[in-house]
Amino acid sequence: MMRAIYKDDKKGVIMNGNMQKLMQVFAEVFDDQHFQLIPETELRQIKNWDSINLISLALGIEKAFKIKLSSVDINTFRTIADIIQLLEAKSISMMAEVSIS
Amino acid sequence: MQFNSEIFIFLFLPFTFFGFHFLKNRVSNTALVWWLIICSGLFYSWFSVKYLIMIYFSAVINYLLCIYIIKKNKLGKSINSLLLISGIFINLLPLIYFKYTNFIVFNLDTIAHFTIHPFNLILPLGISFFTFHNIIYLIDSYYGRAQQYPFANYILYVLFFPQLIAGPIVLYSEFMPQIEKLSSNTINQNNIMMGISLFLMGLIKKIIFSDYLAHWADPLFQAAAQGQGLGFGASWFGIIAFTLQLYFDFSGYTDMALGLAMMLGIILPANFDSPFKANNIIEFWQRWHITLSRFFQSYIFIPLAMKYHKKQYGIYLSVLFTMLMSGLWHGAAWNFILWGGFHGVLLCINHLWRRIYSKAKLNWNDYLLWRIMCVLLTNVSFAVSLIFFRSSSVQAALLLFKNISHFSSIASSHLLGHFHIKLLLAASLLTLIWILPNSQTLCGIKKEAAPLGKQLSSVLTRISSTYVYAILIAMAIGSIILYQGLRLVSLKTFIYFQF
């Protein structure tokens, strides 16, 4: 067993519950139910990315994970991976349990 | 010493460049950093030795304060908060003194009828930029994000000559990793040639386009300053000419800064990304003076919006306040504050429209004609806002606003007077800006998916390592200097030097 953000070319990102929660936050903020959570995506490349969406995203994450984000935390957001990393640092497991056979 | 002066191009640049590459594999990384510090000091001392000492001391004090905060981080939040507030105050004090004293005096005289005479203050060049670099490191040290860097590396972060006078505003986290491996970093011939190309593109933007456009824009704004009414056509022509002048001036300066850094193996963040191709004003500000927008977003907008988000208008007021601060940063005068406010209102309208567009599930953006109209509206909005930016007073700005909205004169046959040809030239320039890939794409800093950008970039990469190209560059620089030397155009200061 290993813990990792596991990507499968055919199935996309294999997600645990928290990762799905994060995807839901993105889907709501960007009003896109098919939003793909790709860690390498730069936030500014997301369609309709703007500063108000950044705040909505931060507030959505705070609400979904019951945590408090500081301005400095938000300033570190460049890619989706940065957000995942920050949540991990706040002891929220974002990694899927993947069986290696 | 300006980037477009003969002394910089023929003396300072070769001295710094060859010195750097000679020392690169012969001395330690620290010695190489000190070489760049010495060269940067020499560069600034051309403006003022007194102010150079001031920058140096402010950087030293800030560094010591940050190290204290980083090391004693666990001592107590209240002590650290006190140090942070005093640090920000110490950093802002010279900026407030040099930039805003006379504005405060002017308002006291006007409102309270004081009779204080304005002070004779000369603004130290680049004061806003080195102040911001100091503040970024200070705030991040307080929040435990910054680590301790060697003293010399920090001094170079503040003093590095390509970014010292007018940015880009670089984050220490972008700069320090590059400085740490300055001597081991491989700089190939291609990087150097691309750096030279970028520098040259900036030089052409400045001397050929910006300085020439200034001859068109200046008389119109000077006439407005003297209260002379201009016609509808002349006023519109004036603001279009100034919009192009400002773009070529500032993006030209940035290209030169990025090119210079590239010649030394350092990649600075982009400050422009084809702003006139933006579809809306939100996108425009994501493409124009990017590093300043990033600074204001990180250190003013986000803290404010996170504090006042409970009411929806709290976030919109944060946008407005951030843009007012941006206006005040650009200049200590009411017309700059109005300029910021104007953009704040435009951004709020744009944000509201985005929400309406999304909720109503509209698909107008799928139509080319709609997109063209959006680009035009964005460009015109920005050009109109520059009336506040360029006018010498609010009265002059209001006069120009009156003139550009005097639609009844459209029917007049002498609408454009003798501006026909010039307007055609300005329109051609704008079309080129819309069609061509930008200088960073051409020089490979930014990878663009658009086929034209890709092709032109690969052509430039292929020919850049040939001798023919080197000769062409030498000839281009030579003729530009000759052009300047013959006083076909006079050496003009970059617009953003005043900020």
C-alpha cells in the first residue's frame, strides 16, 4: 500500500473523499460540474479566473474542511497542487490509498 | 544612467556583462553577487550617491529586522507584530516623505487655507520599487514564510540594476534560488542572444515608437493643461497616441530589464502579456503591469477581502479600495486617485457582469464579433482612463472628458483636421499589437500555443546564434544611437521613472 496522488491515464485522478470535496468546491466556484482536478493546473489558467474567485475558493475551502486560511496561505496558491499541499500541511489527508500489486 | 543612453549601452553594459562572465567560473558565488552589487551601485550612483546610500541603509536595516523576526519567531506574537508594524513604517517613511509631503501640503492649503509653501523635494528614483521589495520580505518573514538568506544576496535582491528603477516587482522566492547558483548556472549562447534581442526590442519600442508618439500626445495634453479646448477628433487622437506611448514606453523598459537580467542568467517575472489583446478589464489587469497587480492583490486586496467578505459588497469595496491605492501609488495627485477609482468601478462592473453572464448561462463569447467588441471596449476604457493619468490636473482631465464626449461635432467635415495620416499610423500600430506575438514569446520566455508565435519564436531561435544576427543587432543598436545622437529624437526619460 502507498499513499499518493495517483493518476491513471484512463481513469484520471483517483481521489479520496477530501479530494472529491475539493473538486466540489472548484466546481461550485467556477460553476462547472465537470471541473477536472489536475494538480499541475495553474490557477490563472482556469477559465474566468479572477481575484473574487480566489476569495470564493478560499472561503469554500474554509467551509468544506472547517479550517481557517490566512492571507499568507492564500498568497501561496499558484497551482492546484499548492492548495493540496497546504491542506496536507493542515493535517487533511488528500492522498488516495493505492494498492500496488 | 538610463537603459537607452549611450553611456549605458556602450560603457556600463559591456563592463558589467564581460566582467560578470569573466568572473563567473573564476570566483565564488558570493564574489559574483558582490560584483553585481557593485555594478548596480555604480548604475544608481549616476543618479544620486546620496540616495544610493539611503537605499543601501534601508536594505541593511530591513535585512537585520527580518533576520531578528525569523530567528526570534517563537518569542511572542506581540513583539513580532510590533517589529512588523515598525518595520513597515520605517520602510514607508521615506516614500511618504518624498512622494506625498507636497500632496498633503497642497490639500491642507486648499481645505484649511494654510499657507505652507511646497517643499523642494526630489523623488529618489525607484523608491516605490525598492520599498516594495523590502516590505515583501518583511511581511513574509513575520508570517514564517521567508527563510534567512546571505546578506549579499538580499542586498542584490533590492539593488539589482535591471529591476531597481521601475521594476518588475520581483518576489524574493523567485530571485534568491537563481542568485544562490549564479556561478554554477549554465548560461548558453542562446540565452545571451535572446537577452540581447529582448533588450533591443525594448530599445526600439522606447526610442522609435514611444518617443515618437510623445510628439503627438504631448501638445494635446499641454493645450488641455492651459485650458484650451480641443476638437473631438484631436482629443481622441491625443488619448490614443498617449495610450500607445505608455504601452511602448513601459513594456519597452520591461523588455530591456528582462533582457539585461537574461544576459546575466537571471529570469525576471514578466510584467506584460499583450494587455491590448484582453477581452475585458479584469483580464487587462492580469496582463498589464502584472507584478504590481500581484503585489496589490497579495498585500492589500486578499487581507481586506478575507476580513470583509461576509457582506458581498465587502469584497467589491476591497476591489475599489485596492485600485484607489494603486492610483495613489502611481502619483500623489487627485487625478491619479480618480484614475484608480475609475478602474476600481470598471472592475466591479466587470465582476458583476461575469456573475450575471454565468448565472444566465449566456454564450455570447462564442461569437467572434462579440469578442472583437469586447476587446475594443476594453481598449477604449483603458485609453479613456488615461486622461486622468496623463493630465496635469483634474480640471484639465475634465476638459478633455468634455471634448471627447462632444459627439455633436462628429458630423463636422474637419473632424480630424490634419490628423488623418497620424490616426491611420496609430491604428496600424494598434493592429500590429493585436496581431503579432509579444516580445517574450519571441524570445522564448513565454511559450505560446498560437502558431504564429511558435513559428516566429523558432525562427528567431534558429538565427540568433549566427554571426549575421550579431552584426544585425550591432547595426540596429548603432543606428538607434545615431538616430538619438543626431537629435532626431531627444533622449526621453521613461514614464514610470516618476513612480
